[in-house]
Amino acid sequence: MSDTVHVFWDARVLENDTGAGFWEAAPSALLAEPELHPESAPRIRNMKSVLERGPVADRIVWHPGRLATEAELTTVHTPSYVERVREVCATGGGDRTWLTSTTTVTGGSWEPLLAAAGTCLAATDAVLDGTCDLAYALVRPPGHHAQPSQADGYCVFGHAALAAQRARDRGVERVAVVDWDVHHGNGTQECFYDRPDVLTLSLHMAHGSWGATHPQTGAPDELGRGAGLGHNVNIELPVGAGDRAYADAIERIVAPVLRQYRPELIIAASGQDAATFDANGQHNVTMAGFHRIGGLLGELGRELTGGRLVLTQEGGYARSYAAYCLHATIEGLLGREPSLADPIAYVPDDLTRGDAAIERVRAALAPHWDL
């Protein structure tokens, strides 16, 4: 069991200015005080601070990130899309440009976007090189909604997808991506939908498609296509699902599928926006729930991959509580008992809320996996 987490960090990710307004919308003339865009630098500053100052600090080894090259981005994104994003950033100046209704960049965004992608690749390479077993890329913006030629949901480049493709390009035969961000990892799904060499599993709220930039529904019947049929697993959970539902989904669906697939590397898209105080999720997962998620993933990694795990930071928009939930996740990954008390969680967990949803997913997967 690894007793350290190797965290990869590049301060340039903080320089992507997403601005302020009415949450993720444009500013409202009716409001005296605009809010920062939910995907803004303070959320990641708090996460870094908690890891540096919290009880887990002596188990963190910090590593520098780096900038991705455009050639690396085109391993999962189309060259025309990468060029378009670069040009938008180059001509944006100090004003925000909206790639989608929720995703914004400025003239200063290009280098931070490269830093986020490159830092995830640096973490992946470190695990593949044997420098470490357990690597965490602490980056922003998130990446799991970014499709091969489409930005979406705050995401511009697909970090977990880039990591998975990097592993495949370096000879790893079977890669699994486990995504517990509260939103469907539609971008990662889209990158590998017709392929059996990257198994994608996403636990998320049942939000369906949210328009032309996110046509995927995240429903259990989106199982993959062609050779990839059965290799895309969507686990929809109801609003307020809570700690037990997430643990049950991992124990009753994710774990048995992974054990049959036998991945050589697991990549986790680690979001904390399922937290009980996150306005973007409302899934009622507490620090204890994230500790359990981390613990289960750590156990699966040690069982199946010799402990080789790469995690990329995704959502988490309750800027203080998300940082505490990340600390809990890290302690779970390490197999340590929680050492921070939950400062604010109080909503009781509904012990049956996820059962029906989990059974629907198990039924959809029955032709492909023995559950």
C-alpha cells in the first residue's frame, strides 16, 4: 500500500480568469454584487491549502506540472478544435469569450489550459515510469465534459481522456476511467465510445442531455458502440443520493466490472461537486462519503493494478467544503482513518435512495458483465 500521494501542481492553472456574473451566467443588472464564476481560482487555492496545512500534509509529495504541447492535445482532440481554441484565446484580450453558455476563456487562458492538460500528463507519465504509484493532478478547469471537438460544462480539454490515451500510446493494453464527478463524464465517453481498450465508468446525477454541446444523456443504455459495446458504463443516481448510494454503486457495479475487465491502470476523474453543500450537485455526499469513495478506489487499485492510480481534479464548487472533501478522498485513497471532523454536514443519509437506480444500471449491463 502506498503511504504517499504524489500531487502534481502548476500555479499557472490559477491564471485562467473566468470572470463574475450570476453564478455561471452573464452579469445581471438587477444584482448589486456579482458572483465569481463557479469554476474560478479560489476553489483550487483552497484545495491546495488544505492538502498543505491539513493532517495529510506529511503524506503529500509535491511535483511540478508542465505545459502540454498541441501535438499531445490532438491525441484525443481534433487539430481544428485545438487551433480554434488557441485562436479564440489569442484574440480574446481581457474580455471573456464564451465557448459555450457556461464555458468562458480570455486572452490569458491559453497557457493555463496547457498547464492543466500538461500537468495531468506529467502525473500519468510519473506512474507509467514507475516514479510513483499514486498520482493526483490538482488542476483547473475540469476536463471530463470536453469532447474531441467541443468544449462543454467549464471544460476545454479532456484531462482524463488525455491520460487514458497517453497510457494506451505507451503500451498499456487495458485502461479504466472511473468518474465520480456529479455530472456525466460525457466528453470522456465520447472519446472512447467505440473502443474496448478504454473502459469508461461514470457515476453522476440523472441530468440528461443539456443541449447541442452535451447531446449525450448519461443514461444506462449508452453502453458504447461497435467494438466498444458494453465498455461504457453510466450510473445515474437521483438527487440527494447520499453517501451510501455512491458506495453501493461502486461496490455493486464499478468493482465487479473492473474485476472482470482487469485494467492495468485506473484513472479517476475526481470531482467533489456531489457534496452536500455544492450548488451544482445537491447529491448530499459528505466528507465521510468521499473518504469511502477514496477508500474503495484505493482498494481496487491495489487489487487490480498493483496500486497504479492517476487522479485528475474535476468539479467541486462549494469552495471551502470541496477542499475538505478532497482531503477526505486522499485519506481514503491511502487507507487512513479520517483525521478531520466534518465542520458542517448535517443532512442524514437516506439509506435506500440509490437502490432502484443501481438496479436499473445492473439490468442494462447484464448482457455485458456478470453482476
